[in-house]
Amino acid sequence: AAGAWGVQVGAFGSANLARSAANEARSRIGLGSARPAVESVAQGRNTLYRARVLGLSRESAQSACEKLRSQGACIIVSPDAQG
């Protein structure tokens, strides 16, 4: 489905850090359909917050990661890997 893909630009110990990373990545991607998202994941006794930008097509997720990799890590997130 179009818009079901996304990218992950990092995992952080704080929701605020993850949110600002997701917002920054979204503005660098520059697509109107892109929306920043933060997903929390329990890691033992800690919580990690994944910074993601969702609402992309597969192609735009790939080109977004090419753009973002110069600044750091970028992982393409398929529709199956969300939720």
C-alpha cells in the first residue's frame, strides 16, 4: 500500500530526543505525506524510543534513507515491521 512504508533514524533513551530526531528527519525528507512517529520498545528494564518517519511509499522510503544516511543511520521500515 502506498504510504505504508517508513524509515527509522535512531533509537533513543528519551521520547523527547526521539521526537526531535523524527521531526528533523521529516523536514529533511520534505514530503507532505511524511509524518514523524515515536515508538517505545521495552529493552529489559529500560525503554527505547524509536524515531521514525511514516507515511512513505517504498520508493520514497528508499530515497529518504539515501538522503538521511549522510547524517547517520537510516533503516527502511516495511509495513510488516510496524505496530
